[in-house]
Amino acid sequence: MLPLLLLALSDVPGPDPVAEALARIDSLSGYRLTLRSQGSGGEEIIHYSYRRPGDVRMDMESPYRGAVLIYRHDTGKVQLWPFGSPGRRPALSLRPTNRMVRSSQGHRVDQSDVGTLLRNVQRLQQHGSTRRLEPATHEGRPVQHVVVEAEPGRAVHEVARYDLWLDDETLSPLRVASYDRQGQRMESVLLEDVQLDPDFPADHFDP
């Protein structure tokens, strides 16, 4: 007999929740959140801000507490303040491919937004299945738990399966887990204190 957990899984009927989540994110002018990531490189805690069409600010809490980096889409460069105080100290100007500004999992700052994540999930959907667990809660909030799994041998950036917990009201991801071809978890990410379309200070991305 199949485990009860597997019995709860089914092909997603009706609208695709990943496509709907991406449409919601793409309709926003920006967002901010606290990102907690756990993977082979340890834990990372980042206060993350995104402004369309592609500006990113990361205020690091762990492991490099106080460091600030800002990516501007118009320059294609990352400004890094290793010891904080943007605007009062000179910044290092780096390419997004520089190892100094890539995460322990190899993620690039210019490809770190939620939209990019959901587009990677869609790429996996093209060669796999999309399933949804029964309604659940995460931190007391109703969520949709969606599982996207590739066909054997397929992967996107070494990821063969994504588990997504989408806020039932906004469809914003609140938790994401990725797994490799062997079923080993690569990374688990919590997205907390999510603010949609916030009012950013005038100098937030250009201190």
C-alpha cells in the first residue's frame, strides 16, 4: 500500500499554481523579506529587497553580519560594502559573477529574485510533473504545497525537485526546498516578513 503522504499527491487540476505565482510576482513593483537559507555551506540570513526591473539590495545578518551589497540593473555591477555604512564608506565594484558576491550555493545576486526562482521551477516543469499536497499551514498561514519533479536524468542547475509552499492568499513562496537527482536536499529556504510593494527609502538602492 502506498504511504498516506503519496496518496495525498495528485496532478494539479485547473490553473498552474507556479504560473499563477509568477504572474503575481511579475505584477509587483517590488518586495522585501528576510531570507533564511540552509545548505551545505551553512546558514545564511539576509534582509533582501527587490525593485523592478532588477535592482537588488542585500543586508547581511549571517554569516557576514553588517555587509551590504547592491546590484543595479542599469550598471550591471554589484556594489559591496564589506563592513556596512553604504554612502559613507567607499564600495567595491564587482561583476555579479565574482565569487565574493555569490552565495555558498553559487547563486548570483542578479539572479536571486523570486521571479528567477519560479522561472527555474517552470523549466523543471517542462520535463516533469507538478503535484500538490492537501491544504496545509506554514507558520500558521494557509499554504499550497506544490511539488515539481523532473523526469529521471533531468535537472535545472543540478536541481531535480522543488517543494514550494505558496501563501494561499498572495501565492508568494514562504518556503522552498530543492533536491538533487539522488533525492538529497540541496537547500532549504524560508522567506519571512514578506512585504509586497513596500515604500523604499529614496536612497535604498542608490546610497
